[in-house]
Amino acid sequence: MKSGRPDAPPAHDAIRATIAAIPCGRVAAYGEIARRAGLPGRARLVGTVLREAPPALSLPWHRVLRADGRLAFPPGSRAFREQVRRLAGEGVLVRAGRVDLSLHGWERDVDRLLWGPAVPGDRTSARAKTGKRHRATAVRVMNATGRED
């Protein structure tokens, strides 16, 4: 993804690409985006990149929240209302300025991803790939002499 700025550092491009990858109807925290972009501990840089992003990039900025699910803008501000409106348009409920990350977090429910019902077009779950549940693999336990227990 091109940054829109020829002098943008590669870290900024990685953050923009990660934000652009957040699926519709899902949200992610600043720190989570930094980790996914290969920049752990750089949550503030994510905010800087969003603030400096040219409008032509049309990043889904509204899908980025604080780690506890709260919107970063002051309640009642124009940006806060716009973010609530955009999230609601994607089916994400904001209550008291907060989003339930267990419901709307980006890939938060690992069990659902691995074992949940196959969703047409969803390539993230194991069932979508195989059409069935994976069988548990037997684990062989050896005793100290090298014989199976």
C-alpha cells in the first residue's frame, strides 16, 4: 500500500496496511494494530499515523479504539459522534462510549475462529478450509526408558 507521502517511513506504511485490513464490523486497539504491524509498544505511533494520514487514503479510522474498547475522542465531540455513526453503520454497538471487544474485536475469539461454523468466504476458520471439525490428535507419552505409557 502506498502511503500517499513519498517520505513516509516503512513503519507508517505497515500501520496503514494493518488499519486497512480491519474487517467491516470489527474493531482493533491502537496497541493491537502496532503489534500486528510488527511494532510492539508503539500504540502512540498508530495515533500519529492516523492523524497525519491524507484523506485520500480513506483508512477505516473509526475501527480503531483504546485497549479497553473506549472511543478515543471526547464524548459528545464531533469526531466522537462521527465514529459512533460509522460503527453503527457496520453493526458495531457503542454503549456509554465503549465497544464490547469480545463481540466486535478483530479475531478476539480464537475458539470461534478455529471451531465455529464455517462461514462462506471466511478463510480464517479451520472449518471453512476443510468443511469439518479437526479431530484431536493423539499424543504419545514416553516414559523414561523410551517405551510408550
